[in-house]
Amino acid sequence: VFDALNDTRNLQTAITAAKEAGGHCQTAISYTTSDVHTVDYFVALAKEMASFGADSICIKDMAGVLMPKTGFELVSRIKDAVDLPLEVHTHATSGIAEMTYLKVAEAGADIIDTAISSFAGGTSQPATESVAMALEELGFDTGLNMTKVAEVAEYFNPIRDRFRNEGLLNPKVKDVEPKTLIYQVPGGMLSNLLSQLTEQGLQDKYDEVLAEVPKVRADLGYPPLVTPLSQMVGTQALMNVISGERYKLIPNEIKDYVRGLYGRPPAPISDEIKQKIIGDETVVTVRPADLIAPQLPIFEEEIKEYAKSMEDVLMYAVFPQQAKDFLGRREDRFYDVPLQTVNVKIDY
């Protein structure tokens, strides 16, 4: 459970629901850097999450910008302050992830996230095999059978190669991009920006859009660039560059963010930026969800013609258009039956 803004008001209901259902509730800290996002800030956040009933905590470094020394201090401080398992998640985008993992392991991190070598590196995570062997050499017992891990890699290697050959895996996302440490752009966001620019034939604007991202982020109060804020900030940066004028085009999601409908920004947004984006509109200061009527009864009513279970309703809540299409055709006995072509030769 995480909130893109680290606004803990947005976590409480989800934590309570997960606990009441008997689940293990891990809360995630959306890690980023700014004058606001200090080690003290994150330690206080971890304490607050623990007080809400979190079963474990994850430091979610979606941009791959957690430096080794800072990681060591952050993990040490949180482990001293909170008696909960601590996980560290980062990406190899900037080229520092492996170094950071070794330092957070030394500091007492209980879990680190890696990816099988077939799909590791770049905007993904560091390779499981390499990190595990480095940790073993330092005296850590990972419990991994490296022969079995190698078999997993051998299974996925041809799949990776096929994706690469078919153009589904852009080689650029496997690059090491130290600029990430400047722009604070997560790997997934890099991939999306590149994809959007490529579709429009504007690949030459890539560096310009990247340089615009931290400017937009500063304007908006330094939100961590994690879903959905990463997509929102990236889209605004893209629009600023393509239109040739900053904030000439503004997505509705950015307007809602400035209105306070996503939660509390980490730092105040200047009156000048507010005026540009929402004019004289009033900003919401309460927990945004308090302004929303219960949605489940609405979803149940909207999909009652097709839904047969709560799972169907939840599918509709998350993917309304796709769910309605699927559930509406589910009774068709030929639905999803592969089309077969038969060649028939008729002799006259």
C-alpha cells in the first residue's frame, strides 16, 4: 500500500481493510530527493506507518536515485526507529543500484528486490544472480540455489531475445542513464516518455523533455515520481515542450492535483503556479476521499446486468471498459474460441 505523495491520510483506509481481511499489509515509502525529502522526513513517515498497523515497510525507490551512503543511513535509522521487516526496492537505471543494495544489506535491510538476469539492468532491477553472489561473498546467506536460478534465466533468455527482435523491448531502456540522478525520472517513466515521443516522431525532443521534468516537479511541490504522479508530471513536461509554452496545455489530472484532489503536496505550490493552472479555484485541504461517495454500490448498480460475483464488480471498478466488454460477451459460447481456417478443394 503506498501513496504517491506520502500523504498518510490516503493510506489509513487501505491498511485497515487489509488487516481486517487477515492480510499482511506492507506500506511503501515513495522515495525521492528534494529539500523536503530528508532522512528525518522518511524516518518520521515510517513511524507513522507503523502506528497505523503496517506489518512491514518498503522503501520504494522507483527512480533508482537512492545513493549508497544515504541508503545505509536511511535503513539504519528506520530499523532503529521501527521494529518491522524492511524492504528496499530500487532500479538499475542510474547505475548505482548494486552499490546501494550492498550498503543497505550491511545496514540491516531484510529484503531487496532484484530481477532475473534475462530482464535485469537498465530500467529494471539489478540481476538476482550477481547481487546474490556478491552478498554470499560478504557473508550473507540468501538461501538461493544458483543452479535453479540459472535454469530460470535459461528459460527466459529466448523470450527476451524474441521481445528484442520483435521490437517490443526497446534497447534504450536497458541503457545506464546517470542523468536519472539529475532528473529523478523512474525507469518506467523513461520508457513511457520514449514511447510517446517515438509514436509522434519526436525522439529528438527526448533530452529536452527530460530536462523539463524536474522543473515541472519543482513547480508542483516536489511530488515523488511514482504512479500516477510520474505519468502526470511526464505528460505535463511533454506538453510544455511540444506546445512551446509552459502550461499552455494542462491535463485535467494536473488540475485536480493542484486542486488537492490527490492529497497534500510535499511542499507548497506557489500562488503563481496555482493561478496558471486553476485560477482562483479553492484548494481542497481535507482528505480527498472524504469528498467521494461510497463507490462500490455505484459499480454494483452499473454492472448488475453482467456481474455474477464480487470479483466481476471489482474487475469493472478497475477496468470499466474492458470488463464490460468481457462480461457482456462471456455468455457467448463462441467467445474467445480461436478462429480456424480450413482449406477446401472442390473437384468439378
